[in-house]
Amino acid sequence: MLNFDKDTYKITMVRKDTGDLTVALENYLLDTGDEVVFTVNTGYDLENAVIQKRVNEFQNHSALVHLSVEDTDLEPGEYLYDVQINTADGRVDTVLGPAKFKIVGGITF
């Protein structure tokens, strides 16, 4: 389960669940040569991310970020995430975040 709050951009997931997040921009069409980078970390300015997904294939100018069981096998708690776009022409834009990414405990594993 992936719960995305459109008002606060907070993502909540149950530990070891899978989830998909679609990234599409209103003012830019993702295309060949672009890259979407979804990063989750325990704090700001840390080098070793706990999750990092890079997507460079797009359908209808949207990126699908898939979070696997292995990705979400994190200690329950609050993390931070952001979404960065690296465009084919060399621009780098953080388009979402930093925002909260929360892992909650589950009952069934």
C-alpha cells in the first residue's frame, strides 16, 4: 500500500509492501534522455540514500517509480524523500520535496 497525500505530499507505506508512484509534470514532458530520480533518506544532505530509484523510460511522458518489498524493508519511522528530474539538456530540477516518507509497521509478513 502506498498512500500519497496530495496536500502535504506525504507518502505513507506499510513496511515490506510494494507500491507505485507516477511522476508527471504539468510544465515539462518527460522524454528520451531525461531521468527521474526518487530518493528516500533519513535526513538532509546525507550521501547514502536508503532508497533511490532512477527511471529513464516513460509512458505518455510519465515515469513509474516502483517500490519493491526490499525497498520498503525499513525500520518503521519517518524519513524524507524528493523527486529530481535530470533533463536531456543538462538541467537538474528538484520537482517534489523534501517531503515526509513514513514507514509503518505491519501485522502480516
